[in-house]
Amino acid sequence: MWFSGFDPIIRILLVGSSSYLALLVMLRIAGARSLAKFNAFDFAVTVAVGSMLATAVTSKDLAFTSGAAAIALMLGLQFLVARVIRDRLGLRKLVTASPVVLVRAGQLLPEGLKAARLGQADVRQAARQAGLGSFENIAAMILETDGTISTVTFDQLGDGSTLDDLPDLNAVGAQGMRHRVGSAGASKS
């Protein structure tokens, strides 16, 4: 069927506009975190909200208020979960993944690759995307909780404080990497 009349089109225009405005208000109330992608839970909420918005706009069987309530529920749950896991490490570990160290002090970590289910080719690609031609310049490469790969070079390491929460770096630790940066700097003079 190509055309079923103007009523469905008018409904989509009205409900779509209303849903969009309602979503803007809800996102403003819920805050910037609502669309952020800090972890898999945030991503799932973003996808769910998009799906709910599409359903609310296109389904003639769903009232505007029901769609708005479903979106508000998801954003509210995300707000509550984010607030609870912010202060409770045990619950945080239950809801979010931990970052995985893939490269430490220029060395690929087979246990990190295995835990992340990544191959060496994936890590090489990430290094190239970071503009690096060698692992030797990498202080740490981390698969973050949102699925992105962060690369910190020795030149960028500074005091290494952003790496302090990574358990796989505690063995060599940011301290060991700081020493390497310090000795490299001393040899340049």
C-alpha cells in the first residue's frame, strides 16, 4: 500500500514533533550523561531510547504518553544506576566492565588480548589510528569500558595519574613507566 490517507501522516507529524520536544526536555533534565557512552549500559540506554522514540512516532497502537513514559523510565533508570555505581565499587563492577590493558611499556600483553577477545592485528590497527608506527612509543594502550581503545605514549604520560586505576599496570606501574620517561629525558640532554 502506497498511501493510506492523510490521517496517519498528520498523526506522525503531531506525535513526532511532540515526542521530539518531550525527549529534548527529558534529556535536559537527565543531563549530559544520558547520551554519553561511558560503558555498555549507557550505550544500551541510548539505543533503547532511540528505538522507543521511533516506535512512539510510527506506531498507531501506542499513545504519545506511553512512549514518553517509556523513555522517561529508561532515562530515570540510567540516572539511578549511574548515581549508585558512582560511589559503590562493588555495584560498579557488577554493572560496568573494567578497562583492559592491551599494551604496557611497548609490550603486547597476551592476557589482555585474550580477555578483550582481540587479536594483535586489532591492536596494531588501533596504534596506526593513533598515528603511531611502533609499539615502542606506547606507555599504555587500554580497551576502555565503552569499547574504545585509548593510547598513551611515553611523551604524553606525564605523571601517569590517569593510569593509576588500571590493575594490569600496577605490576610495572605508572611509576616504572615514569622512570622510563625520566631516564629517556636524561639521556637526551
